[in-house]
Amino acid sequence: MKAYTYVKGTMLSFALLLLISAPIWSPTTMHLQYSQAVAAENSMAKIQLILKKLRGSMSSMKDFDELEKSGMPKKDVDRMRRAMSHKINQLTDEAISSIQSL
């Protein structure tokens, strides 16, 4: 009977130690962690979308050469190139700031 009491007391002490040393979980902290995880996931999705748009914009720059070869006035093609370069710069800045915010 002494051995049983000793084991029971030791197990109770161990359980109390685990309870004390365990992090405190409350609905508020669980919600905060969930919110942070969702925000990080949304940020990653936003970055992936920005990078997809950036790749598309960069590849369209090659199309302007074809437009010029097909007879479009150089002045118009240059205007389109400037506009696309501006868009690429904006997307690049947005991607960098989104990555830095992570």
C-alpha cells in the first residue's frame, strides 16, 4: 500500500508540474495565433499574385518588338514600353514591400 501511495503522489506531483509549466491557452491567444496564421497565408497569396503579374508584364515587353516589326509606329511602341516599364517598377516595389512586411 505504501508503494501505491508513493506512485500516486509522484504521478500527482508530475501532473501538477506539467500543468504549471505548460503554456496558458486561452481563447484570446488561440484566436490571435489563428489570425496571425491567416494573415501570413494571405500575405503569401498576395505576393504570389504580384509575382505572377510581374512575370506576365516582363514577358509582354517582348511583344512590343513584334508590334514594331509588324508596322506600328515607333512612337506608339515606345509609349507602350514606358507604360509597361512603369507598371513593372510599381509591381516590383509592391512585391518588395510585401516581402519586407512578412
